[in-house]
Amino acid sequence: MKIHTYEKLWLGAAMVLIVALIATITYGAVGLGISMVDDEEETIDPDALDEDDRFNDPRVEHVGENEYEAYVVARTFMYQPDPIEVPANSEVTFYVTSTDVIHSFSVVGTNINTMVIPGEVSSMTAEFDEPGEYGVVCNEYCGSGHHTMEGQLHVVPEDEFDMTELEVEGDDEVAEDDEVTLNVSVENGMLDDLETTIEAEIGEETFEEDVTVEGDSTYETTITVDAADLGEGDHDWSVTVDDYEDSGTVTVVDDLEDDGGDDDE
Amino acid sequence: MRVSKEALLIILAFIAPIIVELRTVLAWANIELTVLESVVLGLAIVALVLVWAFFPEDESSSETPERQLSNGD
Amino acid sequence: MTMSESGGTYIDNFPAEARVVRSALYSSFLALALGGLFGIIQTLHRTDIYRFIESDMYYTVLTAHGVFLVVTFTIFFLVGVFTWAVTTSLDRGVEDIRFTWLWYGLMTIGTVMAAAAILAGFTDSIDMSADVLFTFYAPLQAHWLFYLGLVVFVVGTWLAGADWFRSWWAWKQENPDERIPLPTFMVLTTMLMWYIATIGIAVSILVFLLPWSLGIIDSVNPTLTRTLFWFWGHPVVYFWLLPAYMMWYVMLPKISGGKLFSDPLARVVFILFLLLSTPVGIHHQYLDPGIAEGFKFIAMTNTMFLLLPSLLTAFTVVASMEHGARQRGGTGYFGWLKALPWRDPVFAGMALAGLMFAAGGFSGMINAGMNINYLVHNTLWVPGHFHLTVGTASALTFMAATYWLLPQLTGKALWNRSVALVQVVLWFLGMTFMSNSMHRAGLLGIPRRTAEPQYQGFEFEAGVGSVAELDFQLALGGALLAISIVLFLANVVGTAFNGRSDDLPANEFAETLSGPEDSPQVLDNLKLWTAIAVVLVILAYSFPLMSIVDRGGLYGPDISPFPVSIETLSLLAFTLEQYTTAAIATTGEFVQTTLTGVIR
Ligand code: HEM
Ligand SMILES: [Cu+2]
Ligand SMILES: [Cu+2]
């Protein structure tokens, strides 16, 4: 069979190109350890995400020094949580699943990009060195509202980042001979201890308590004040922990049978 | 005419991608053009080619730069 | 080389076949017209330049654009041109023209069914829709008529293939010692690839999606149907391309004024496509969870080897053009380019298509890279890529070839050659703008398949220029393409209304510098190549499919009639690793030996 010399040269060059491409990619995967979305994660029942302790409450978790895990649920046509907040200088592993059809989870301008298939969990790890705000889009057609499916990923400066959650339960209406109580719970989602101060104000009364909330735990405390000290009428209260605040109004009444007026919390 | 009308058409077609991305390429060299400037530049290039194509330099030159253009793509 | 001795046009020699081919081509062009219309609507809508439909209807438009262009337009053209190629190169009519009309009829009925299901999405008064895009990924569900239409259409193509095989067998009885003529060889290898590839969607639709849409089964495994789709979805791109390649091999050299450089190498190229087109589909699923990285890796290596036949084609085509140019008196290192018949729309169209295909090849290499793919997957980069491949390499070659075929099929001269030349150049120009802006928008992360890629919470940031400029470029390109399609159709209609002409060229294809007698007989052993192709597919797909079924159940997570335990599976996976590495090695070696065998 007659083959022109140039043809042989071209053939050789083509093979070299192909082998070089494969080698580069192999080096990227093996040498540099650029990992791909794969079958590492167990499957999941898309109809029972509320029974799964990762996805029943989509959130970010602190799992090690500078290491976080984000459990994200994609559904027509939104992501939960939104926004996803992580600190700068961190390594975040995203676990994403879908409750309905196939979506994607694609962080614009990065190579964090995965299909999200019901029944499967996509996981990928990324490092965020600098603070910034990224858009998250769904780039897999998922139905008539596909173009509205977006979310955000906020990488906040390390010193502004915490995972504190403040929750206060207060009475709406208290008899004058009773006590007004505020049940305060401070949740610290970080693994490190949280040193902070709980400040509260009920009417004119103020309270302050320095606390240490241990890593990954919740501190609970109760603040009480005699209703009589406040006197009959509406009294605003507020509780602050760092930048978080919860507030409400309590009504002190003469007698509980009385009409309590407005009873917002 | 230095080239046939059809050849001119093809040459202009080959220039199009160059004009389209000239701005990006120049930006790598830190030359930032506005849209208007790059449109003007593009038109200028097209005008140059047209002038070259239409101004008769006798029938003599058949070894014209047409090649470089079609290969520059 | 076998060729029609009578020297007349195709319609003179094969009047009955010419009617079928003409019908197939007209069906194809009707789809092109509709697809083009939807294309420009999309372009204006997503760039927010002009929106006159509701955004949720965008997806009906996009489904129609995809299905009409890459299923109807391309495949109807393929069956037309393949019928031309087989009858011309064997110099015999089809065995039974009624059978030929039968498959044409089935394809038409299938198209009408699927189209009805899609287009019904435009009105609420009919309770039917198929807004599932041409990939129809479950759990998105279309009306059953859509799936059934696809089945009928594909069965039509199967019968078309049978028709061509029948012609070849009959011819072989009469010419037992002759080599398969090159065009027929290309048709047969392409169809063998198609038979293997369509197993994927046949199973996907018949076993899962159709019963599911009819309510016979409750659920499906989304990863499984998706994988079966891509089992077919990658080879189908070669089903679009190979007719164009065939024209580049058998037509372009002749139009350039010369001969095909090498017949044996052309055969090698088509064999490589038969072998490698299918075991690569998983490269569309690099981002899918639930598929092991190893399987993705295998698909990636196979994909890279699949570059080889395209690179060889590039060489042969350019070398043949150069030969033609030098026959026409071209000289010099590059000077020969000038001697090419650029004013011939058939040549100019095919050459421009080939050039754009080279660009598409580059962006394809990026797509194929497992890691870089994460940057561009499902962004506008991807439509940017395939408008260069199927949207230009195939579409523009088909249009250019039409300018040559139409006179052959009608016996009428082309209505207007200048308009034809302007048309192909306009396509090149429009595609330059559209594809360039799509690629660049993709790099910014702008998603494809999205009615309004303008988001509330953030903006895409362009390094150079702005998103608005890219949108403008996209719309400009789309508009030029739409005009180009109008000019093309005008020429088709104009030609149909022309009177019969007597001085048309004869129906011939390119001769070769190095003919089939220079190549080993084994190249024509279709059974052997088919067997190897099947083995490669089994190697590449059996373990991924088993693993997917094991993970997600045959019919979804609820019903899991595939009781393979995880332990057995990981054992299997391990065995697989061994096998596939071996397979890759063999493929590589095999390619090498064939090539050296061929070279010797
Ligand atoms: C007038 C000419 C054309 C225009 C203006 C046009 C425009 C477009 C645009 C803007 C998209 C992207 C839509 C999106 O992702 O949101 C698109 C998608 C597509 N186009 Fe075209 N196109 C044209 C011709 C063609 C041709 C000739 C082919 C193939 C033969 C083709 C095949 C496709 C396919 C397969 C898709 C993807 C559909 C999907 O994502 O489901 N187009 N087209
Ligand atoms: Cu979506
Ligand atoms: Cu592919």
C-alpha cells in the first residue's frame, strides 16, 4: 500500500498529539490530584430527604480546622440554603442532591460544576482563599422555570465569619404577680469555643452574662424578671449576642383573664 | 480589479474572524480599544483590502498577498 | 473506479431513486427552515434583544430547534445522500423501490408524530407537550407520542440501512472479486456504527421511557436512561458528520479539479469511526455523580483516539485539494490555494465548512479533557462548539453539496450560483460571530439552554469587552445565519421551478490517486470490524451500566430487581479496571498495527 511520506509524518504527529493530550489529563488527575465527581457517595432516596440527617436541614457545617461541609438541596427552582456562607481561607466540601429532576450546581467563574441527579449525591471539594461573592446557577434544563434557578455563595472574611445562632423564647403575656422569663439559647456551630456576652434588655432592666459556648454545642440560659418590677403595660425586650439580636414585646397584665391587647411575640 | 469578485468575498470572509477577535488579542498586549474604536479599525482594514483589490496595478500581479490573508486565519 | 458509464445525470440513470432522494432532501430542508426560524427566535430571546414569547415557551422552541435540526434535518439529508452514494457507486438501482419508499414513509411518520408532540406545547388547548429538549433526560417526561415518534423514525433508518446492504449483497453476487466501491463502503460502515449506537436509545425508550410515559411503570432510573441516551448521543454526532466526511472524500477532490489522495486511508478512517464512536459516550457525563472516575477516564482515552480519524481526514482532504489546485495550474507553497475554484459555491461551502470544523475540533479537545470540562460543561461554550461541528461542518457541507446534487436530482440547473456563493460565505460569517461569542460567553460561565441568562443576584463578568457586546455578536451572527438559510431555501425553490437543462455535468465522484487495490483486503471485512466494535462497546459499557443499575435500580430506586450485592460489584469493578486497561492497551496497539499494516 502506497503511503506518502507526509502522510506518515502526519500520522505520527497525530498520535503524538493524542498521547500527549491523554498524558496531560492523566497528570492532572493523578499528579495534581484534581478530582472529579464520581460514585464515592452512597445513593439516597430523593423522596425521603427529610429523613436524612445531612439534607433534612440544608446547611454549612464546621468539620475541622478551616474545613467545612455544605449540604445543599436543589429543587425546582431553587437551592437550599441560599446564600451558602463560608469563610475565606477554608476548604469546603459540597454535598448536593436533588429532590425532583436533574439540575446542576454551578458556581459561576469557578470549576465547581456538577450535575445534580435525584438519588445521587454529588460531592466536590474547593478551597476559598479570598472573600468574594459568587453566583450559583443551574445549567441543566430542569423545567419551565429553569432560568430563574439561581443562588449565591458568599465567602466572607474569616474574622467576620461565625456559625452562631441565637434563639429566644419569651412570654407574650404575664400576670403582674408572675415572672417574665426569656429562654435564651446560643448555638455555636463552629468546632472552636465561642467566647461571648449575652446582653438582654427588658423594659428598663438590663442583664449581661459572659459565656463560653463550647464547640458544636448549644448554651441555654434563662433570664427572669419580676413582672411587678416592670409594671402593667407593654414592654419591649431584646437579646443580643455579638451581631445577632432577637427581640419582642411582653405584656404585663393585671389579671390573665383580661384582654391582653396585641399579642405579637 | 486585482482579484475576482468571488475571491474578494472569500478574502473578506476570512478577515472577519480576525477583526472580531482583534480587540481581545490587543487586550492581551494591554491595548484596550472601545467597541467604536475596534469597529472603526475593522472598517479601516476592510477599506484597505477593498482599495488593494480594486486599484488596478495592471494585470501583472497574480502573486498577490491574497494567500497570506487566507492563511492568517 | 466503478462509475456510471452512461455519463448522464443521476435523474437520467435512476429516475425512480432520484424521486426518493429528492423527497428526503426536501424533508430535510423543511426541517432546516423551521429549525432556523426557531434558532433566531432563541437568539433574540436569550440575549434579551427581542422577546415576544413567554420564557417558559422558550423551551418548546429549543426542543423543536434541537430535534428538527439534529434529528430531522441531518438524518433526512443523510438517507438521501447515502442512497445517492450507494446507487451511484454500485451503478445499480435499489432492489425494490417500494421498500425504499417504505423506510422514507416510516421516517416521515415518526417525524410528524414527534413534531406534533413538541409543537403541541405551544398551545394549552391540547393536553400534550414534549418540552424535554432533544436529550429528554428523565425524570422530565414527554408525551408518549414523542417517544413513539422517535422509535418509528429510527426504525425507518434501520430499514434504510437494510436497503443499502441489500443493494451491496446483490452487487456482490455479480461482482464477487471486486472491492467495495468507496462511497458504498462509507455508507455501510456508517450504518454498522448506527446499528450499534441505536441499541442505546432503543432500550432507553422501549424498555423505560415509553412504558413510563404510558403509565405502565412508575419510575425510571435517571442515571440509567441518561447513560443510555449518551450511548447513542455521541455516535450520533458521527452520524451527522460522516455524510459530510463522505462528501469531502468523494466530491471535494473532484470539484477541486483533482483526485482523492488515498482510498485505503479513507477506508481506515471510516473503520476507526465504526470502532471508536460508541465506547466514548460517557465523556458527556464527566460531571455526573454515581459514575466512577475510572469509567470516565476510559471514555476520555477512547475519545482522544477518536481524534485520529478526523486528523487523518484533515490531511487527506487538504492533500486532495492541493492536488486539484496543482492540476489547475496552482504553484507555490501556499500559492496553490489561489488556484482553487473559490467561486464555485460547492467548493467554497465545503472548504469553509472544513475550516470551521478545524476550529470546532479545538474546542472539542477542550470539552474532551476531563478536568477542563468542568469549566465549560453546559455553558454556552458547548453550543458554540457544536454549531461549528454539526451546525457548520455538517450543515454547510450539506448545503454546498445540495448545490451539486440538486441539478443531478432534478435535471435542472441551479437557480443562481452567485446567491449560492453569497449564501455559504454568509454562513461562515454568521457562524464566526455566533460561535465566537458563544465560546466566550461560555468561558464567563453563562449557561446554555436558558431563556433568560440574566440573573437577579449577580452578574457575569467579562474580562475583555462586556456581556452586552457578546449578546450583540450572538444576535448579529444568528441574524446572518437566518438570512443565509433564507437564501439557501430560495435557491432550492428557484431550482425546482427552473426548466430542465441539457448541459449538466455527469453524475460522477472523485477518482483516486491511490486506489483500493493498494490496500489490504482485510479492510473490507465488515464482519470483523463489527465484531471488534461490539467487543469495545461491551468493554466500555457493561460495567458502568451494571454499576448504575446496582446503585439506582433498574426502574429507579423503588423497584430494584437487580440483586447484585455491593461486594460483588466492587469485585467486578476491580476486574473491570484490569480489563479496561487491557482494552485501552489493545485499542492503542490495534490502531497502531492497523496503521502500520496499512502503511506497509
Ligand atoms: C439560523 C441558524 C441558527 C441559529 C440562529 C441558532 C441559534 C442557536 C442558539 C442561540 C442556541 C442556544 C440556545 C440555548 O442553549 O439556550 C442553539 C442551540 C442549538 N442549536 Fe442552533 N442555531 C442555528 C442553526 C443550527 C443548526 C444548523 C444546527 C444543527 C444542524 C443547530 C443545532 C443546535 C442544537 C443541537 C442546539 C442545542 C439544543 C439544546 O440545547 O437542546 N443550530 N442554536
Ligand atoms: Cu435548571
Ligand atoms: Cu460526544
